[in-house]
Amino acid sequence: MPDTDRARALRQKPTWAEKLVWSWLRDRRFSAYKFRRGHPVGIYFLDFYCREASLSIELDGGGHGFPGQLVLCQYSYVT
């Protein structure tokens, strides 16, 4: 599945935590920064990403499978 299709699928079925955080970040509501949902980085998809601030936000949760392992892999990959 291409990155854009996978990112789109993830955006269509957000967890409750992702819905809540997105309500705070969308439409430049957080300090006028533009955030993206389901931003692809290599083989991973960040929950939220702001290019202007070089900031990524990853939420842990049951929807991620093995959250602790996944987050450690992403941090080492992204940094």
C-alpha cells in the first residue's frame, strides 16, 4: 500500500486520544502552527507533525499494537 493510502486509512480511523489532540491542533489553533496528521517518515507514520517547529507528536495507545516497542523504534529512526 502506498504511503498516501496508508496515511489516509490511519486518518479515517483515529483513536479517541488522536481525535482529542487533533481538535486542539487543527486549523492552526495551537500557536498558529500548522500540524499534519499521519505524516509518513520512512516506514513509520507520525500521529502529528509540524514542519515549522520540527516537532512530532506520537500518542501511545492500544491501536498501535506494541506501543513501547514502536515508539522506541520511531525515536531512534527519526532522530
